[in-house]
Amino acid sequence: RFSGTFVGNAESTSPPPAATSPPAVAAATLPAVPTIPVVPTIVGVPNTVAEGVLNPNEVKPPASGTRKARVLYDYEAADSTELALLADEMITVYSLPGMDPDWLIGERGNQKGKVPVTYLELLS
């Protein structure tokens, strides 16, 4: 048998020591501290890129830094943020700050979307 101080013992009739449970009044009197949500942003880039969600229609090509690229292989877009590619076509590509280095933004006419770098031969 265990001693009468064992917590699970039904024979124990003594209440737990007062020092183990803080008074309910103390929690109610603590001042409320307001919290401010922190959203990472990159100056000049829409928040959608900084948050990891790219909407290609919201991004604009940089004033400099666009390049031509020849597509090496066909690529089927996985979702609406990506651009489907056909082998041997020419597209314009550029990168954005904070973007995954394995991807670029590709443009073909009025179509725009992410494209994998490994499917491209970068020119000029």
C-alpha cells in the first residue's frame, strides 16, 4: 500500500497545499497585453510573394533584369500560378526578391507564371 499522500489514493482526505494552485484573482488582475501581427514584407513586392503565395498577375517585371530563355522540355503547369511550356519556344524570364531560386517568372505574350529553371536555357 502507498502512503496517504499519494495523489490517486481515495483514502486521502487532506486538500492539496495552497501554494500549488495560484489564486484565481491573480490571473484576472494581470494587464492584457495587446498583440500586433507581424507580416513579413519586401519593399516594392506585393505581400502575396512575401507570404509564399504567388499570383503572377499581380507581379510586374523589374525595370532591368529580364532575360530571354529557350524552353528545353515540355512542362505541364501544376496550378494556376505556373506557366505551361512547350519545348523550343522562347519566353521572357525574371526573378523576384524572396522567390525560390529554382523557379523564375516566365512571360509569353499576356500569359505569366512560375517556371522551373531546369527546363530553361537562359540566353542574353
